[in-house]
Amino acid sequence: MQHAQLPSILDNDFYKFTMQQGVVKLFPRARARYTFINRGKHQMPASFDEALQASVNAMAGLQLSRAEKAFLQKACPYLDPVYLDFLEGYRYDPSEVHIEQNGSDVSVTVEGYWYRTILWEVPLLCLISENFYLLNNSVKASDEAVVQTAENKLAQYRELGVTIADFGTRRRHSYAVQDLVVETMMNNAGSTFVGTSNVHLAHKHNTKPIGTHAHEWFMFHAAKFGAKMANTMALENWVEVFRGDLGIALSDTFTTTEFFEIFDKKFAKLFDGVRHDSGDPVAFAEQTIAHYQKLGIDPRTKTIIFSDGLNYEKVARITEACRGRIGMSFGIGTNLTNDVGLQPMNIVMKMTEACPEGEEWTPVVKLSDERGKYTGPAESINLVKAVLQIKE
């Protein structure tokens, strides 16, 4: 059966590897469960489960090459030699992934030690996306049109005077399209295109892998330390592992307002900036600027990475509000890697439960700045809201 395949073990978002180093170092006995969420209610074609299973099985053969290891050693000196040796020996275990299809509905779950299962989320999403188009025999725009579209977008962003990065692995049309987009950006970039979250493509096209951590880092800390201490412990542990490198903090796991309650002068000086991933971006920028000013820190010495559903119009609006007031850069995802004349998929995969130690599984939640992006059981969401005194 025809199915999508990944070209490399590094065909994944960079923050998965940086978080994996943290988990290996600090939480080697922790376990995690992840669940696929079909937000767009896409109807999966017949035998989709078989194609996806074949894609997953093929991942067992992926391993870090000597050249890839050398690239990480040079480009990412904050990745420990011990971790890189671990990654060299790491192999995907398809038995950690469970796929079932019932009519046009497909369920995908992952379970195992967190240090192992953390790498599954992004590859599973991009394989689901690519197999979806493959099995539906979807006809995309020509390669020439893909290149032209990417060039046009880059020209617009250059005109705006902003820097952008590719954050589009998880919901890309296909590996071939993302590869073409990154290659086009690199060929025409100047100083506008600053890198990609995809580590394999960063290596292939000799650019910078970009990323720090994701919501699951904070969600796990809530399971281990409680919601009240989650943000604090997540940031403390990040500093413990990376000692000042990778200094962009994700702010919206339990709402940005709650995050800024603990983001005191120590953290504000330690971290280079914050990442926006939900809610109104201009309101977030105003809140962030005001927070730095309240702490006596010049916001112009800090950076916001915007990464939530960006297109040119949204970037232009943010730029107008932020220019000269705070540093900014933009991680653009689906709009770069799945603008090929087809409807992009609206899919996510989230950690749903964690077992920090012992045998007890704890549901984890995310309370982003956008109500529609909440994840977790209703009773767990209500409990965290009560603990953090979050009011709608």
C-alpha cells in the first residue's frame, strides 16, 4: 500500500529534541500518554489506518547518522554529548503507537516512557496529513506554483522588514512541499528568513534549527508539582538544563495572565523573551510590553516570537503595533507549508495524561488564551481554573 515516509529521524520539530534532553536528564522514569484530536472533523478515507500503520512501522528503521550528529554538535552546543549519544542509539518503537479506524473516524494514541514517546507527536501529525492527501488522490499546485507562492510571501515579509521562520512541519501538505518551501526561502532569503523548526531541513539546507519548548513541558510540571507551581518549576527546570540558552518562554499553557504572575524580574532577565501561541496577538504584545516596563526592563531588549495561525495580514497588524516597542519574529506554519490549493488539515496531538512517578496517571490540561484551544477533561480543567482562580 502507498504510504508517506519520513526521510530522517531529525524530520521533527526542534523543541521535541530540546525537551527530550530535559526529560532524559530530569524525568527518566516519567510516562506519558498522547491522543490525536481531529479538530477539523476531517473524514478519513478507507484503509487510512493501514497506510498510517505502514508509515509508523517504517519509522523503526530511522537512526541518527554521523553527519546529522556532527551537525547538532556544531549548531547546538547546548545539546549535551551524553544526550547526543543517547539520540544516536534511539529507535522509534511502533508498539508505543495504537491506531484504530471506525468508518471515517481514526483514533491514534501513544503511551510509554516520556523520554521515548515525546518524539512521536510531530511525525504522526505530518504523516496523518500527508497520507490523507495521498489516499484521497488530492491534486496539489505544481512545484513551480509552490515556489512562486513562497517567493511572493517572502517578498511581502521582506517589504515589512520582519524576520520569519518555518514552523510548518506538523500540518504540512507533504515532506516534498516543505522541503521545496525551505529551499526557496533559503535561495531568496537575505536576512528575512532565519531558519526552520524542522531539524532535518535545517541540516539539509544549512540553516538554523529554531525552537525551545512546548505546552507539554508545562502540562507535565502541573501533573508533577501541581498547577500552582507548574509555570515556576517548568521555567526553573528549563534553566537548570540549558543554563541560559534557548531563552524563549512559552506563556499560555495556563493563560498568559497567570504566567506573568510568576514571570518576575529573575525570569524576565534570564529569558530572552516569550512566545505567543493563542489569543489576540496585539493584546498579548501590549500585556507583555507593560509587564516588562513594570519590572523596569526595556521591552526593546526582549523579543516576542509570534506563532499562532499567521498569515501576511496578521503579521502586518502585529508589526504595526510592535515596531520600535519590542523585538519580534514570526514562526509561520501551515500558511507556508500547506498553501497548495487544498484545504489544510486542522489536527493536533496532545499529551493527555502523565505519570510522573509510581503508578498513578494524572490527566493534564492546557488553558490557553483562547477558549477553543483548551484541552483536557472538563473536571480537570475546572479544578485547575479553581486552583489558579481563573475566571472566564
